[in-house]
Amino acid sequence: MGLTVGEVALIAAGIGLASPIVAYWTTTRLDRERWIRAELSKLYIEMLAIYGRMARKTSHQEEQYSPPSPEEWRLLQARVEAFASDKVISLRNSYLDAWNRFLNEKAAFDAIDEVADPSSTELLVQRKRVVDEQALAAGNLYEKIRDAIREELRVRRVSRRP
């Protein structure tokens, strides 16, 4: 069965009309993926900067750490929830739990240290060990976040297919 000249012209016109639509859809999708990748990169850099300063504080390095304002912290965490992978979110949750445990143990250690008398020396040593263990745990989790982010930015596809 052959096509008539009119049928060929209709098919050509259909292709001519559809190709700009397909090109627009493809370009829009690529632009969206590029934007998501750029936002993800900015987010991961910000996470590494803030969480890195926190980790250095736990390891008793002398870098000044001043926490972000509550509003900045909420915005960072919201961006993490929106853009980060499930693996990075899981590691972030574990890291923040370790960070909070470190802060609690450090506060307890500092409270005991202030009222230290000779009989509390053993308690101080035990508390110091617990603080150091929590600091080590937080530092190790930060390294895992850093490694996961490095790996993800190298090989991760931005578009997620259901």
C-alpha cells in the first residue's frame, strides 16, 4: 500500500509541528536537571562547611564554631530534605544524633569539671572518655557524609524516575 502525496504532506506537517514541542520539552527537562544539580551542589557544599566546623569542634580543634541562626538552620535542613539523597539524609540524621549526644556529654562533663573535688576525679575521667567517644563517633559520621557526597556528585543522575 502506497502513500499519496497528500498523506505524505500531512505526515511531514505533523512532524514539523511536533518537533518544536519535543525540542522544547527536552530542553525544559535538561534545564530542570541542570538547576537541580546546581542546587544540590550548593547544598552539599553548605552542608560540608557547617557540619565540618561542627566536627572540628568535637575533635577539639581550635576553630571557632558559631552555630547558624535558628532560621538559617531550619532552611538548611529543609533544603537537605528537598534535595539530598536518602543515603545522605540517613547519614545526616545519624550525624546530628551523634552531635547532640556529644553536646549533652560535653555539658555534663563541663558541669562536673566546674565543681571538681578530689573525690570526683574518677567521674571526671569517665565523663571525659564518654565525651571523647561521642566526638569520635560524630567525626566518623561526618567523614561518611563527606564520602557519600563526593561519590554522589561524581556519579549521581539528577532525574529520579519512579
